[in-house]
Amino acid sequence: MSLHVFLYGGRVSTALAPPPVRPSAPSAPRRRTRLLALPEARWALASTLAFVLALPLDLSGTPAWLYGPLYVIAYAAGGWEPALEGLRALRERTLDVDLLMIVAALGAAAIGQVLDGALLIVIFATSGALEALATARTADSVRGLLDLAPATATRLSADGATEETVPTDQLAVGDVLLIRPGERVGADGRVLAGESEADQATITGEPLPVPKSPGDDVFAGTLNGTGALRVRVERDPADSAISRIVTLVEEASQTKAPTQLFIEKVEQRYAVGVVAATLAVFTVPLALGGDLTGALPRAMTFMIVASPCAVVLATMPPLLSAIANAGRHGVLVKSAVAMERLGEIDATALDKTGTLTEGAPEVTAVRPLPGSGLDEDALLALAAAAEHPSEHPLGRAVVSAARARGLRLAPVEDFTALPGRGVSAAIDGCVVTVGRAGEHGEEADGTTVLVERDGVPVGTLTLTDRLRHDAPAAVAALTAAAGTAPVLLTGDNRGAAAQVAADTGITDVRAGLLPEGKVDAVRDLQGGGRKVLFVGDGVNDAPALAAAHSGVAMGRAGSDLALETADAVVVRDELTTIPAVVRLSRTARRLVAQNLVIAGVCIAALVVWDLVGHLPLPLGVAGHEGSTVLVGLNGLRLLRESAWRGATAP
């Protein structure tokens, strides 16, 4: 059963109806659609339960009146929807393979093979339920993205003397908003007054909060830091950065869908041929004077042995075995379609923050200044004591570094957060400040903060977003697998991007990209006829994941939208598993080709036997199922551990 379930589960329609631009409060939990909340799932469950109850009664030889009604329920509950969809497709002059399978199921029942027909019905009902669930979960994630933006905002009067709380969808360009510490920004705009920092990782992917001062842009849904800001609305809320991400995901998904396995592209013509040939096998003998009792069994036997089900099953075992093997090693590939597409890629593009790097700052250098009287541990302990009450990611990283060294932190008094600049605290009678050095303290190798005691600089700390230990090896392996070096696509600054690129061997770096910029870059690569694999983790990566030929998301810290949009998820964030699963997919594709040859030869032999001689139905079924078992065992070779070792070999 799982063979067909995964195949047709791959036909997921990712076209989403635009959610309303009126998000709920960001603190509200996002609801995920439950399987049994979908009518398709309830019908599939009813069909499966009826089949499971009928099966032992049938096999044990009980009277037909005991299990017959259960089979009727299984046929009706699971078959009405695919039959209806098939008839609709037929009305549009398209022969849906679903309708062919329903006809095959009814034909099997007509000649006494009721169990086989019921099994086909259950397979189709289950696959339809999985397809509906996948579509609903993707829609849930898009709605969850809009939950990042607040439902209301504080709007100031023209003279700034009064304020009112208004729904964000009623804001207009030119309105002035008051953004208090800890609030989310209500609309895309520009800072008029105040200093703070904003966590805008959802939009740009930058790992650290970005300082904001008059003249800087802010994005709807980003989180304000410790300072208050006055922001003028520069863009209609319906056209905010968050809304544009939703639109980009929808448009890219519609462009990419419907995805199909190679064999599905052949099924339409094959199905038409089988139907035409079956009708000929049935009608020609009758026209020549044959009787119905001879023509009907021969036609039913022909349809069963020539059924596309055999070819489909020849295709699925290698792909499903590859999916299972990849899953054991920490890569969740969502469908057979996704597994097949992974093996087709010939170019790669990688996000930086959270993908090549771990996405969290850490102290990498402690430099006391000459004459300060401090060594590295003393400087780090002083800075950590000042940062201890702070909620800023840089402050937490400094405190974590001190604790990792087992340093004692002195008690602090008069702690003050200086929006956009750092912190200040009284420690042992001295005023200690920790803040960004130079122009925001941004350097190619990280962020540098300056530590001062009573206004005198005593040292600096450098914090970086640490490169994943397997990033260089993964980049090299992806280069070998795709034939070209990966492209780095990031919303972070060029200096940080260039450093990561240098450390991993990447030469093509595109920095400072918003989500639409990443989509444009992916489409630019694909415009040359390439099939691009994109790897990312954040909300801002979701549109590029949807636009790419194949998308892979990092699982541990990946956003819900990225995880739902991607074709595969690296559960344990091991980058080297990505080129391994690409090679595993290519091995599966080679086995698919082998299996198609085997299945084709067997089907041809059975069809010729049925047409030229007299093929008994039981023997036809046995030959058909025997060839299926043969190609299935061939595909199951990819379940072996040696298949994964071969995929990871250099």
C-alpha cells in the first residue's frame, strides 16, 4: 500500500489561497491542521477500516454475506472521490490514471477479484488523504508567517501629542508609529526618531539584532529592542515585506506545481493505450462471432496484466528505499517526487546564517588592551558581569563564554541598556560599558565590542556566527555532485558573507539580499537551463526554497514555513548528508531505469500470451505480481547500509 501512497502523495497541489491580511497576535499559538479534520482523511479511514475487517473474513472462507457488505463500504467510501475527479478530467478530454485504476478495481470485482479491487481503492483513498494534509499544512505555515506581524499599532497624531491604537491593516503611507521596546513593528517604514536595535532575522536572515537610528528602514513583523522608535509608514501593510514573502512562496509554488515523477508523464498516453486496447480485445471477438463469456475474461485479464500499476510499482521501490535510507541518516525527503528531483540538480545555492553557520554568536577573541591591567579571563569576566542582566544575543553569548571558562561574575548595580549602543553597569565601584566598536562594530570576521571602565577602553571582544564544522566538506561534495561550485545567497553584510565564503571555498557571493532577491538569484541560475538545489533555514529563505528545482531546509532551527516549503529536511543539521542524498537519488534513478526494462519485458510477454494464446486469469495475475516482486526486490537494495556508504564516499 505504501508504494502508491507515496507516489500519489507526491502530487501535492501547493497553490494556496491568499490568507487574509489581518494576522492574529504574535503570541497566539499557530494551529496545525489535524489529519482527521479533513474529509478526505475520514473517508480514507472508513474505507481502510472496512477493508481490514473484511480481509480476515474473506481469507478464512466465511460466507460472502458476512464480508461482502464490508467490501461494498470500502469501495464506496474510498472510491467515490477519485472516481468523481476522474470523470471531471474525462469531461475535459483528459484520461486520469485514477479513473483507470477505479475501472480496474470495478473490473476486478466483476470477475471475482473483489479483494484486489478493494486494495486498489484503499491505496487511492489513503494517498488522497495524505495529499490533502500536505496542502493544508503548507497553508497553515503561510498563515503562521503572517502571525509575526502585530494585529494593532500605536499611531501618533500629526503633532505627536496624542496616540491611538489602530488595526495594522488600517495604516496608511505617511502615518507615524510609536514602537515601544519589545514590540513588533507594525508596518514597513523609516525611523524618524529614537535609537534601538531590531531583530530582523525573519526578513534578512542576519543572526544579530541590527542597530536602528533616524533614517534606517524597519520591516513589519521584526522585533524592536530596548529603545523606543518613531517610524513613518513607507509602504502599505498589504505590501509589507512579510506579505511579499507570502506572495513569493505562493507564486513560486504555483510555477513549480504540479510536480510529477517521470513515469507519471508517460501514464496519460499509456492509460489511453490500455483503455483502447482493452476495448479492442473485448469488442473485436464479439464482432467476429465470439461469445461474451470468453471475451470479457480475456479483456479483464489484458487490462490487469497491461495495467500501469505494474510500471508504477516498478518505479517506486527504489525511490521509497532511498527515502527510508536517507531518513535513517537524518534526511527527511517528503515524497518520491522530491527524491527524484534531488538527483536531477546540476547547480546549488546556499544560505549563510543557520545553514553554513550555526546561526548564533559566540566569543571567538578576547583582547585586553596594553596598560589595562587585565588578562583575557579578567576582561571577559568584567564584560560578562555587565552583560549579565541583558537579554541581547551578544550579551548572552558573552555570559555563556565566561561560564564556559568557569569565571565568577561580580554583582552589578545601576544596570542600563543603551539602545543601539550597548549596556552600562556599576561593578566594584567602577562604571563599565560594553558596546559596539567603530561603525556598528562590524568586521569581516565578526562583530567587535569595546569594553570600557570609567570611560577608559580596556579591551575588545570579537563575536562571530560560528561556521558549521562540516561546511567546507559539504561545499566540496556539492561542487563534485553538481559539477559547479555553490553560490552563496545571504541577507547579511558583504564582509561577513565574504569571510564565510573564503572559509568554505565559495567564490560567487551575493550579499544583502531580501527574500525576493534570493528568488531572483535562483531564477537567474535556472534561466540558463540549470536545475538548482537551494539550502536554507529561515522564513526569508522560504520563497527561494519554493522557487528552486529542489529545496532542502535545515531542521533544528528552521522556521515552520521553510520546513513546510522544502522538499527535504536535514533533521540533524549535518550538511554533508545533502550531497549524500543527491547521490543516493541518482542511484535510485538508475535502478528505476533497470526496473522499467524488467517490468516492460514482463508486461509485453504477458500481453502477447493473452492476445496470441490463452492466458488464464490466475496465471496472468501471478505473472504480473511476480514481475512486481522482482523489481521490488531490486529496488529494495537501496535499503542496505552499503548504499548510504556508497553515497557518502568521495
